[in-house]
Amino acid sequence: MAPTWPSTTAVTEPGPSRDHTERMLAYLGAPLTTHARTATIITTGWNGRLAGEGFSVPSDPSSSAFLVAAALLAGAREVRLPNICVNPTRTGFLDAIAAMGGVVTLEDRDDHGPEPIATLVVRGAAPELHAIEIAGDLAVRSIDELPILAVLAARARGTTIVRDAAELRVKESDRIATTCAMLAGFGIRCEARPDGFTVEGRPDRPLDAARVHAEGDHRIAMAAAIGGLVAAGPTHIADADNVATSYPGFAAAIQALGGDLTSA
């Protein structure tokens, strides 16, 4: 069936964003090109068909971020997370971790599909983390990982600043408010700001045992579970049912790492 849209269509995004759709269409043979923030498709002479060979969908980097953080905080001997999408629009959390002093190695990189993939490897003693500023492009590329980066910031020396992240206000919860409430439960000072928050790290002693209400937000619940790994006692997380929808294997993954995570 011939396409029905105009022969040339160009879409320009107002700011940086994920490019999974553009990569997939180009890989499957659509006449699509990208330059800066503009994607252009020219349909003249194209029959509208896409290649049928398909591809393997890589694992979600946002889900992997929680296991990376758990491995860093626990000082795991070696944790390997294979087949993770390492699209540059999604790896801001890895850049933030590196800036904080954490080491995550990318191995077995493969760029043959529409998305680059690699194995994320964390090994060795828990690093001495230090505070950073997460803003601008880095905030955009780590927007979904900011709650778990806040947990890492709670164990870093100094005050971490997150700004240019007002989008957090309109996620599954107001993640600026819920992230700060979560950290407050662990005894960590977190100041909410209109477009982000600040976190005063406490690297020299465990977090307080916490009672956290996730407000139905899966990322807040999972971030709290990771924080509980380095708390002085049991952490109780309420309203965490949505974790089963976004990452049904989360509890099993944490238990595989040695954590004790149970439902009540």
C-alpha cells in the first residue's frame, strides 16, 4: 500500500529526546534521515513497506540502573547485566555515575542492530562517591533514573544538585516531591526545588531504616528498595504494586544479588 502522507515530512523537536523510533524505522528500511533534532522522511518512489527480518529488542537501561546502583552500593564482587540498550539518549545515568566516582564497564558492545547494546559490568568494593551537579543535557538523558541517582547521592560526600528536571513533576508521581519524601524517610536531607532538588550525602554511616510511601510510582518504590540495602534496619515500602507492571522480575533480581525483598 502506498503511503498517504506528503512526499517529504520533517519533524523538528524543540529539545533533546530519545530517538528509538527513528533508529527502528531507518533500520527497517524507511527513507528516513536525521540531522541534529530534525527527522526527515522522503516517500517519493517508496512503496511504504518495511523490511520484515526484524530485530531483537534489547533490555531496558532504566531498569538496569537500579541493579547497577545496588551493585555499587553493596560493593559486589561482580555483577553483569547483558544485552542492555546503550543508546546515548538513555545513558545519562552512566555518565552521572562516572562523574560521582562509580565505575561501570561496558563489555561485548554490538552496534549491528538499530540500537547499540552492551553488557554492563560492576565489580569491586563500593566506591567513594562524591557529589555532582546534574543539569542540562545530562538531566534530560537521565530523567527516569534521577530517583535512583538520588539514592546514590545520599551515599555520596557533599551536596548533589539536580536542576533542569521540571519534567519530574508530571511523571507517575511528582517525582521531585516523592524523591525528597523517600530520602527524608531514610534520614537524608533533600530540598525540593521547582526544577529539581538537592541531596546532602551521608557516606559515613548507614541510612536510617525507613517507611516509604511510593505513591503508586514504580521508580520511587524500586529506588527505596535499593536504599534499603544500605539502611540500618528493615525498610517498609507501601503502594508499590506498580513495580510488578514495569519490572516484574525486580524482586527476584534483588534477591539474586543477596538482598532480602519480600511482599507483605
